[in-house]
Amino acid sequence: MVDASELKRIRLNLARTKEYPNGSSQHGYEFVAPLTEVGEIDPVTWKTHRDKCRVRRFWGDEQDDIGHLVHRPGGSWAFRYDIDGDEDDEAGYRFAAHPFRPGEYVSIRDDDGEMHTFQVVTVQSI
């Protein structure tokens, strides 16, 4: 188990795409989550510190979206920007079993249903 002092700020930058052949540091996410020793999101610690587990989605010239990391039924993780629940979550693909370490790649399905791949750029203690 991880305590609140082990919360990490994780930055994901868009990986290579046709539009961005070198990836993009202007498109991505920064979020806070408790990580285990192997770098996986710890759901037990998240439960007690969920109010601190925030996300910021930055996407080029668009206004940033600010929301929360949520643990959904069945154990999956997602980013939720809309507390009222009338917007779709952005779901992390296999976030429950994926280590968040610099250099690793993760995928996120956006609210339009499109899957994007991101590289973990930094993992910093907060």
C-alpha cells in the first residue's frame, strides 16, 4: 500500500501519429495518482485520496480540461471531467495492469471513442 506522500504527478505526451510524426508535447495529460512500487495505480490508496487524484488534459490551442481520475466498476480507470455525468469519460486502456514509468506507452480512448497512444514522460513525487 502507498500513503498520500507517495502520490505522483504523471505526464503523458502524445506519441507518434500521422499528424505528429515526432509526437507532441502540446497534446497530453498530467494527472496525480498513487503508484505501487512497480508503478501501477494503487486502487486502495486512491480510494482514500481520490480528491487529490486530479487530471489536466491539454490539447494544443484548446482550453484545458480539468477533472478526476476515477476507478470504474470492473476495475478500469478513466478520466472524468464532468461531475454531472453527461459527458463520456476518457478511458485508460489496461491502466490497472500497466506500470507508469518514463518511456512506457499507454493508450487512452477519448470521449469521441478514438484511441490515442501516449508516452509516459515524467513521474514525479508531489
